[in-house]
Amino acid sequence: KNQVEQSPQSLIILEGKNCTLQCNYTVSPFSNLRWYKQDTGRGPVSLTIMTFSENTKSNGRYTATLDADTKQSSLHITASQLSDSASYICVVSPSGGYQKVTFGTGTKLQVIP
Amino acid sequence: DTEVTQTPKHLVMGMTNKKSLKCEQHMGHRAMYWYKQKAKKPPELMFVYSYEKLSINESVPSRFSPECPNSSLLNLHLHALQPEDSALYLCASSRYHDRPPSYEQYFGPGTRLTVT
């Protein structure tokens, strides 16, 4: 069964600090992995998309890494801001079945002043 | 235009009402999706349309009826809903990347549905 597990479930950090969110998956065969940011009551917004051949990708203060061998990904947020408070969801797509993706349960991040 | 729009933003309906949710994208994407999301849970896939044809129905109750009038529009018709159907309903569309080969879903802002 395809699964995506994220840790931690929730995280509170001080403004300006860095943090790293983890994602482990069992989806196979693998096509790509995406990190989304979702504000409460709003739709997810894509931060990064990575395929098996990519090890790292940055988008501003967000840097995602992917280890396709161990099936692990991380999202590193640098110099956090209050606006980073949201849920971060890891989504993995299988190859061939592009229409059905597997969502992680998300990490709820709260940045406090 | 690089966004998916959804209307209305909020909807309150009684269990005997009939209402519709609308979704629109002008990015030329040929796959469109409906998801249901309960609080603190990941989105759950409901329907997928590919080239305006229903390709996936995740055993959704018939009180939810999807429709894809054309490649840019996706509707979700609601009838005789239950209070447990209250949730955030998300629409998404996807495109294909050539290099590297992959698909990416773009989500709309969602419709917050409350069934009373």
C-alpha cells in the first residue's frame, strides 16, 4: 500500500529560526514528490516538485531534498517568518498512474514572535 | 493565467437543497480533480476528469455528481447532503512536464461547505 508519512506532526519555532520537516514514502514506482504549503481553510500551494534524479531544489527560503534510495525527503525553511505558519504537505506521485497521488498527513508549523 | 478559481468561497446549505460548486482553469490542463478535505486531514480524492471524461470515481456517494462541460470548467452538483459532508472542497488541475517527465497539480482556494 502506498503511504506517505510526515514528521513531526506539529512544530512551534521562533521567528527567524530555521526548521526541517521530514517525509518518508513507500510509493512505488516513483514519479515525483512535491511539497505544498496550505494555510488553514485554503487550497495547497506548490513549493517544490522533484523527480528521482533531483537531490535538492530551492524556492526562496524553502529548500527540499530527496533521497530516492531511502525514499526520504526533507523541507528546510530558513529564517522563518510569521507568514510561514501553515500546514506543509508532502505529496508523492507514482509513475504511470499520474492521476492518483498519495498525500502525507502534513506538518503543522507555527512560527511565533 | 496560472491559477485555478473556485466559486463560491463559502456555502451553507440544508439537507434538502440542491447546489453546485464551480471550478475553472485557463492553463490548458486536460486533467481536473475534485477533492474533499476535512479539518486536519489530507485531501481525499473524489473524482478525476481526463480530457473531459470521468476517469476516476473513488466510490463517492451519488449525492455528489460531477460534470465537466468543457476543458476549462468542472462542476460538482450537490443534492440531499448530510452534515458529515461539511468540509473544504478543493478543485485541482494538472499539467505534464517534459523535462523531467512529471505531473504537477495546481489547487484552487477551495469552497468551504457547511451542511445544516
